[in-house]
Amino acid sequence: MHEKITTSKQIENAAEEFIRNFFSYYRKLPNDKIINEIDNDKIENLRKIGIPIQGRAIDTVVNEMVEDIYQYGNNVNHPRYLGFIPGPASMLSWLGDVMTSAFNRHAGSWVSCPAASCIEQELIGWLCDQAGFTEKSGGLFVSGGSMANLTAMTVARDKILSEETQHLGVAYVSEQTHSSVAKGLRIIGIPDSRIRRIPVDSYFKMDTDHLTCSIQKDIDEGLAPFIVIASAGTTNTGSIDPFEKISSICQRYGMWMHVDGAFGASVLLTKTHKNLLKGIELSDSISWDAHKWLFQTYACGMILVKNRENLMNSFHVQPEYLKDLGAVQDSFNPWEMGIELTRPARGLKLWFTLQVMGSDAIGAAIEHGFQLAEWAEDELKKNKEIEIVSPAQMAIVNFRYSPRNMTEHQKDELNQQISKKMLDSGYAGIFTTEINGKKVLRICAIHPDTTEVDIRNTVRLLNRYFEELVSFQRTE
Ligand SMILES: Cc1ncc(COP(=O)(O)O)c(C=O)c1O
């Protein structure tokens, strides 16, 4: 309808102008601040825009969106954004995303989008191969790790528990498991009182002796243990749980083994570090985010399941109004394998990226993250006031400025302030987390364009802020 007011030529011109502006922004990004703060007045002005009764000129609105909306926030794509799990999306993924949005195919069913469905299925098959899953396996592109975990846990519940035992189901995670898992468990009817948080060892890996004891105790009490969620790269430290031991425990007790590889499963595409995930092929399902370490724009995650029949058992529906879109032989409707009906072909941008880069180049880009964290650790170790809390693993290193004359509480404050100073400087995104009850600084470095100089300068700048804060406190 808006075509009557705004012609398609005007939209085309606005799109061209937008793309020129966007590339200019993207080229300048490495010199931009890590976070572009927005003040309250600007927020107030946005609130006041309201919804007009008469439409406004397209150029004005595009300009407002670029200048007043997208401009602000965390530049998660910046090479020195080293917080949380960064989102270093490749421009190839961006283009793949734009193409997918432009054609706006309904990729919920094979019939409505056969070529894209075929590509998504082939890509899922290739990813299953990388994980060591066999030909019975399958999966789906979903919006991210939280949805992948939720999908897997739903399948596990339906496979292992019966209607009679669902209210007794118990799930096992480690103290370091991502919070989306407990959220997903709540959604599928497993309350906090039936989630066991198994302690971790000094390497932040799930302690399997504790796991066995906990499962046995629950069985003795008449409960129904049904799933263990292991991690391939925990969010805090990048630790990898002992898959082989967890798998044999799951087999002994007839339980489902899920691996949350939202962050770390991408390591399967490397030549040098793939062996870290040995045993992942023993799991029943794997979550894997492409919008993390596979350099895709949001929202692109995968759920892989060893036996795709299990996905169908949980999600298959065939209402009368979808019969015209029914299954074609030897193909699968994505809507019958997951939660969503209407969905974009999320996998196409990853396929496009892989086609243009090739899997070797993606693997090498992932390996770069390991090197970045090692450079960081090397530079950190030069300062004797720094305690390495978890050494470089899976592109993550945790550390804490820990001067001897300070209490633990003062050190917590100090490290928080160092992070704040760095964020205020705009140079690098260094945030905090808590490990063993202590506030620590954390580097997660997965951007392919981050350099050794970026990393070493970031640590040197942190050292400078530390010195400034400590000498300020001394003179107070
Ligand atoms: C290990 C792990 N699992 C799950 C998630 C949730 O993924 P998403 O944010 O894509 O929903 C994250 C996010 O950082 C994560 O690190």
C-alpha cells in the first residue's frame, strides 16, 4: 500500500544510499568507540516521534534510523570488543542476510521453498558430519543457542520420560552451564528444584564423580533423571566438559546427553583444535551458534540431533490448513522439526559465507581466536599484580588485578573500576564476570581482524588504568 505514497524507485534510491552509508560506517568501525552511549534527551526525542497519521519522506526516516537509532549501543562487531561472546559478523553473512530478507521466502515447509530447504538440509548434514554424527542425524536452523537448547531439551524429555514420569524428571548441569539451559528447563516443566548444579573441578569442567552420585541419589529417591547438559566451551572460561565420561554415565542410566556448543562447537571446523571436542559425537544432540564463532549476523543457530526421528516425534503436526504444503518424499518440513512454523531460511547466509570463503578459511579464522587469547595471557603474565584466574582456552582468558595489600572486596571494586575506565576510554570492550565468588576481568577474543597489537595494547592500557587507580587511592 505504501507504494502509492513512496514509489519503488524512491525505495531503490534510499536502499542504494543506505548501502553506501553503511559501508562507510563499516570501514570506519575499527576507529570508532566500543560503545556509543546515548543520553536521556536523545531517548526522549525518540519517544516523541510517535506514529504519524500521514507518512513521512523516506529519506528523512532512513536518515533518522541510521543517525539516531543504529548509531548507538555496543559495537559488538568491533575488533576490540572483547566482552561477553562478541558478534564479529562477516560482511558476507550480512550480504547473505540481506538477500534472504529481500526474497522473504517462507522456509517453514519444503514445498514453499524447496531449493532453500534443500540447501539448509545439506548444510545441516555437513555440520552433523563435522560433529561425527551418522546418516540418521538431522537438525534445524533456529534463532540461537537458547532456542537450540530449548529444542534439544524438549526432545530429550519426550524421548526419555513418559507422561507418567514427567513430573519426576531431573536434569543435570554444571555450575558453569549457561543460564539459557535452566530457562529452557523451566519452560519444558522442570523447575529449579529438579535441576542439579554439579560442581566443577579446578579446570571448570563438570565433576563426573559428583554427577554419578547425584544421579544415583535421585534414583534412590524415586525421581527420574533424564538429561545431562554438557558444555563445549562454557561462557565464563571456555571450559569443555569430559564428554566421554558423561556419555558413559548417560548410557549406564538411560539418559539423554546434550552438548551446549553454542559458543565452542565451531572449533569442529578447525584443523588444530578439533581434537579438544573429542567425544562430542557420543552425545544425542548439540547446540551450535553460527552468530558467535562462525561470524554470522544475528539470529543464526543450529540444533543437531543424532537421530532426526526424535525431532519429528516431538514437533510433528499436520493440520488441515497445511496439507497443501505436506511432506515431499525424502524431504523434511522444518516446521515438523522445531518450534517455529513461519521462519526465514536462516541457514542460507552461513551457506553463502562458506561458499565464498571455503571451510579452510573459516577454520583458520576460528583458530585465530586461540592465538589472540594466548597473546593476551602472555602480556598479562608480565604484570606480577595480575592473577590469571583461568588460562587462555577457547579464545577466553580471565584475570584479576590482585595487589597484596587489598582485601578481596577492594579487589572486586578495583577490577570493576578498571573495566569502567576502559569502556569510558572507548578503546576496548573489557567487561567483568564472577568466578569462584570473585570479580574478574575477562577477554573473549574471536574477531578475525583483531591483531596482536590490539591485544597487547589493550592489556597495557588496563595496566595503566590499574596504576592510576591504585596511586589515586594511595594519595587519598
Ligand atoms: C554456552 C552458551 N550457551 C547458550 C547461549 C545462548 O545463546 P543465544 O544468546 O544465541 O540464545 C550462550 C550465549 O552466549 C552461550 O555462551
